Amino acid sequence: MLSVSASTQDNLERLGWDTFFSAQAADHPGLIPARVSRPDLNRYHLLSATGPLVGLLPGRARSAGQSKADLPTVGDWVLVSPIEEGQEDADAVPTVLIEVTLNRKSKFSRKEAGERYDEQVVAANIDTVFLVTGLDDNFNVKRIERYLLLAWTSGASPVIVLSKVDLCENLPPRLDKVEKIAMKTPIHVVSATNGQGMEGLREYVTRGKTVALLGSSGVGKSTITNYLLGHDHFDTGAVREGDSRGRHTTTFRELCQLDSGGMLIDTPGMREIQIWADQETLTASFSDIADLALTCKFNDCQHHTEPHCAVSKAIATGDLPQARLDTFRKFKAELTILTARNSHQNKASKRPVKK
């Protein structure tokens, strides 16, 4: 185990340090643990037991990474060593060299935008994911389903946060739609403007715990973050009239500390949220359909026109929305393509280079 003083240990634990990370650090004596609060081009803003640091990543580490997902990201724990330099400003933030990135307990990932089939890790080592959706004109159940699938893949616990309830005049039908696809995921209805329901969110951001806020632009992530922090750390902006879409008021991912000892990660709004998951997670995310399929007459039932199909019967009786099955099929098709292209990409990378 890493040998540290009681005060240092307490400071590390407030940042989310636990036995999972200290066991790994034991293999690297002499290095200092720190947590990535914000990646910034070729350097990293870090939080340590003694205060903020600026971390530099050696070129060998960048070339050794198989993909961008292997590089440190917000929420990661790294082990660093001091950089010996000449005279420095005594008030300057110390610069260190990132030697090791520790294995992650959890990560929220999506497919990288564009044609390349690579993983983008949005946030790492998170305990809870707030999936934030506005109850204004930007309300979208299908988007929530997509975020839920990625959240269950992450290893963190998802929580659905329906924001801007102060702007919603038809809450019951919208809440009913979310409850039908939530699969027992906790749902909080809040307004960071007037404080309604906000204290319930504090229960997740306790000492040593990390919460990431995810959602599209304009849903109120930064407003919620500022409320929980107790001050305006992130800019907030008005949404566009007509469709309630917002601009990117948060332009980078950043981990912030609460006075309670908890950690919050605010993220830019995602215009494109392509799934990065597997078949097992898809089945768990749509357990309502999976459970019904167990009672279909045929094991390979596709839930179209097959006789004695429990899924089709549930749709006919109104127990299962047709849109829910349509979304399941869409995600399944996306996963099939993702798996095939990943396999092709991996084979191509292993082909010997012709001399």
C-alpha cells in the first residue's frame, strides 16, 4: 500500500482515492497520485493531496496508446513525478510528469464522431451518472434511452434528472413516458432555478464520490452544477425559443470539488451520441423486451408476424409501446455494424506491413 500521512490520505479520499487505486500504486513506489480535473491540449490540470498540479504526458506514452481511449481523461487517476527545472515563480502551479495512468473503475464512453470506429472516454472513475434532460421543448425520450444504454455500459449507476420542471406545464404524461423506459433507474424532477428537488441530488455527491452530468446542450447541466457547488463556476446561457436548444456554454470537461467532499464532472452538450456497448448491455437495458421474449413460442422469434409472440401481444394490448421495440431494433442494428467494423479494423491493424 502507498505510505502517506493521515492528512494526505484524507485529502486523497476526498478526491475519490480508495483501495482499488492504492493497490495499483503500490507497484510504483515514490510516485505521487493525482486526479485529472481537466485535459487541456498537451497538458493536464491535476488535483493532488497537496493542491493543483500541471501534468505533462511523455511522447512515449502518446505513441504507446492504441487509441485515444488509452490516454488520460477527466476523472482518471495518474501517478506523477516532479520535473526538475530552474528557478520558478514561487506562486506558480508545480509542473509534473505523468508516469502511469491507473486502471479505471468505470468509464462513460461513446463512439468517436466520424467514420473511425474508436472509443471516446467522456469521463472516468465515476460513481453516478446524472442523465439530464430538460422538460421544456427539448424533451426527448429516445435520447434518454440512448444515454441509459451507455450509462449501464459504463459501470457507474445511472440517475435520470428531468430538469426545468418550472417550465413544464404537462409533467404527468412526460414523467409517465420516462418511467416506462427507465427500467427502475431513479428519476429526479428538479429545477435549479427555484431549487425544487435539488437537495435530493446532493445525496449522490457525498465525500469521495464522483458524479458526472451528461446531456445535450441547453438541458441545464451547468446550472445544476453551479447550484450544487454553491457558486457560479460555469457559464450558463439561454436556450433558443421554438425548440429549446442551447449553445455550448460548457466547452470542456472539468472535475470540480464540493465543500462536502464530493466531486462533479460537467461536460459539454453532446449533439451526437453514438453507442459504444455490447449485446449483453443491450439486453439488460431492454430487459422488459428480453423478459417477454422468453415466453415467445420460438426461441429465435423476431417479433414480427410469428405466431404466439409475447412481444407482439404486449404491443397489441398496450403493455409495451411499439416505439420501445423500434428503438431496441435500431440499437441492435447499430451494435451489429459497430461489432463488424471493429472486427474489420482490428484485423487490418494486425496485417503485416509489406516491405
